[in-house]
Amino acid sequence: MSAVPVEREEERAARMAWWREAKFGLFIHWGVYAVPAGVYKGEQIDGIGEWIMHRARIPVTEYKEYAKEFNPVEYDPEAWALLAKEAGMKYVVITSKHHDGFALFDTAVSDWDVVDATPYGKDLIGPLAEAVRRQGLKFGLYYSQAQDWTHPGGSKAGMADGDGWCEEHKGSFDRYLEEIAAPQLREILTKFRPDILWWDTPHLMTPERAERLFRIVQELSPGIITNNRLGGGYGGDFSTPEQYIPATGLNYDWETCMTMNRTWGYKSYDHDWKSTETLIRNLVDIVSKGGNYLLNVGPTARGTIPEPSVERLREIGRWMRQNGESIYGTTASPVRRPEWGRVTTTVADDVSTLYLHVFEWPGDGRINVPIANRPIGAVLLTDPSRSFEVAAGDDGVTVKLQGRAPDPIDSVVVLKIAGRPVALPYYVPQGEDGAVLFDPADAKLAGGRIRIESRGSELSLSAWTDSEDRAEWLFDVTKPGLFDVNVAYAAPAGTGLVAEVRKEGGGLVKRLEAGLEGTGGEREYRDASLGRVELPEAGHYALSLFPDASRWTPAKVKSAVLKAL
């Protein structure tokens, strides 16, 4: 991987600065798939709209006929760019070529593009790039570097090199990279000078193949920002959780990409739209965890963005115009996610600002922020003349809110504190039944690989491949006694797991070691007892889980619990 340059951290920070400050971008999935709009031969095809060719196994010659109906005469790039700006977005990323191989620009290496294959006959990318930049926004291009269901040799998900569902697919993947992907990559980087390059689905991309493409990027756009989907071990500049928000964020740059309904590309019958409340709170949740939000629209074959998308973007924009200060340029929350909402932050040595995003205005008017800093004052972001009383205590800073919530979705309170935020430790409480339930989201992780994985609402300690990695929870015991230490795990047979319980500030209470039975798969969880521990007095304790290095194989842990006996 010699193509990856050596970059100092300050150089990387300078290159990534605008992206880290932007927080919010527009994703546009647009192509020939907008013509069938999810329907093939009168049947609604399951799945996302832009995958209809693959899912319905539409032959190449038949699929190409749809291009004759792709005529976006209502396309208005100025209106699209203005809409993104109105929504409070700072960058736009559009599909220059998706997996169906159709280019939205005039490519010299194929006639399967908007200029040569459609009645519209004009480039779609250049006008949007110019319009976006006129609005002061950054411009990015999505490019499907590996999957291509039309050109010979392009990879197809689930299929080997050269395979496909019709004769036109036969060909060499390496030849496809040489004759289609590499020259098209040069075209889009040279013609449109994107600020972001968004790769996708690296099927069949080896390190050698990825390096071939990455060298082109370094040659033509050395300062560009790229995502992590090139393949071949190239991590890119940011990770891309798709359709979900990581439970606790990630310890590197990341961007959640998400649809407003259930599809990326236009589907005529998908009306399952997320509410404006959900979209705004998603944005706040993501930013409070240190990420960016790339929110998608799927235009029609006539070139219009569906009205429900337009309505929601404008409604988000109205909230952003009043509250954008709490989003742009902020960093992740210094404290555990509060029950009443989320926290975004700007940090300084003398005075730091915590933006308290209050989703649920409390009935008693009090919200707590578990920080050790001295509070300076709190005001409503949209009306600084409206101030709130603040007080410091053992459990942190309390803000005493008054009156009704000014915003039904998210009312932002600006809390000023002295110095850089210092979070108070969180102790997992003991339940009424005496049990202490340890959630992965509350674990303090140590080591280079272990992380918290989110799959919908399910969390697990994952990527636990290094025997040096460990997870630790602090917890509070108010009802002493005898406890059974249980874990819900997925692991191969023979994996050894160790649990240690310590008194906070004191020594070891008990060390437990157990060999785990195999579960049969990484999503198949089983409960196991690691042993018993007696906690004879109330107080603060710590539970650590870590591998038995002599018999460790990668495992996942969904939860741990101390069950009172």
C-alpha cells in the first residue's frame, strides 16, 4: 500500500477541518433506476430502488431501454443547491455512477451515459457542481468503483469474477478496472474537482487493485477527502455507518448516511417518510457523538426531488437557522447521553460551552449535567434574554428551566462552564431486584480493537480480536449480597473469558475464569455464568471483562449482569 502518503496529524487536521465543522450534508442518488421506480413487469421489487437491476436480474439490453425514458427536463441544479443551503447543509454528494454503470456525465469510455443514451443528452454533474459552489457549499461525488452491472467484467454482489446473470456480463474484472473505472475516475476528478470522493461496495477489490485507483486520486486530487469503501485495506478519511447511528459514536471521523424513507434511489410507492422531528433529532444525536449526517434524496426521472423530501429539508432548515450554532463546529458530548436529550460542545481552556438539546422538557423544570466544572450561566439559544438558574452539586450541574418548551422538537439551552469539561464518572445503578445490568454503551473500553457495534437497537462489544482488549463498568451497590456473574455472548467453542470485580479505590474482590461453549454463529447469543461473587458492603465497584489470553478467539458480548442470589 505504498500509495498511501505519510501525513502528519496537523496536516490531516487541516485537510479535514471543513468536513469536521460542516456536520450536515445532502446525498443524492439519481440514475436510470428512477424510471422503473421500483417496479419491473408490473411487480413491485423488494429492496432499495437503485438495486432493481440486480434484484430483478434484469438483462443488460432490457435495462438499457429505460434510458430512453430518462429525461430530466425539470432538473434545476440551482434549486437543488439552494434547497441544500436552506436545509443548513454544508456539502452535497451525488452519484456520478452507481452500480448499474450509468454515468450522469459525458464519459469518453462508454456510451452508457446521460449524454449518449438518453433523450436529455446533457451532462448533469457539471451544472450541479457549479450551483453548489455558488451557494458556498462543498461538492462531492459518489463513484461505484467495483460493482457495475452493465459493463463487461464489472463485479456483481454475491458473484465471482466474470459471473453475471446475462451474457453481456462476462469479462475480466481487472480489464474493467483498466478500461472503465480508472479512466472514469480520472474524468470525474479532472472535470469536476470534487472535495469528497465517496466510494461504494468494494466487491473483488484486492489491495493491489485498490492501490491502482488510489494512485490516481493522489495524483489528481491529493487534498481530497475519501470514505472507507474503496476496499483492499484502504481506510480512507472517514467511516460510513449506513442507515444507523452508532450507539456511542466512534473514536475516528465518521458519517452516518441515511434515507428519508426506505430507499436511496426513487421508488414510486415508498411513502414511509421519517418525520421532521426524527430527522432533526437524528442530526443532533449524531453530532453529539462526534459524527456527520449525510441525508439522502432520490429524484425522479423527470428531475424533481419528491415533495415530502423538500418539505422536510425546509423544516429542518427553519430549525437550523435558529439553532445552527449548536451544530456547526461542535464536538461530541463530554458526558453520557442524558435522558432528557443530547449535548454538543465547544471546548476552550478558559470557558467552554455545552449546548443542551432538550428533547423532553422536564415536568419539574430541572435537568442535570454530570460535570465537575463550575457553571457560569445558562440561557436559551434562540432568546439569550431568557436565562436559567444554575447550581453545582455532587452529581454535577443542575439547570432549572422555567416555563414551557420553546421548541416541540429540540429546545437548546446554552450552558457556559469554567475550563474544559470534566465529566463525572457514571455508576451503573442497582435495580430494585438487586440486579446490576451492564450495557455495552456504558463500558469504558481499553485496547486497540474492541468497539461497540450497533445493529438497530442491539448493541454488542465487538471486534474483540486482541487478547489485550478489555471492557470495564463502574457500578453502585446499595443492596449487598451474593451475585451470579452472567454474560450474553457469541463465540467459538473453547474461548476463555475472565471477569474481575474490584472495590473502587481498593483491591480485587474476586477473579472469575470460564471457558465458553460455542454458539454456532456471531449473531447467535447464549447466556453463561462465569461464577459467583460476594459483595458484603454497599459502595462503588468496578467490573472488568477481558480475554483469557491462553485460549482466546474473537467473541462478542451483548450484555453482562450481576444477578442477586
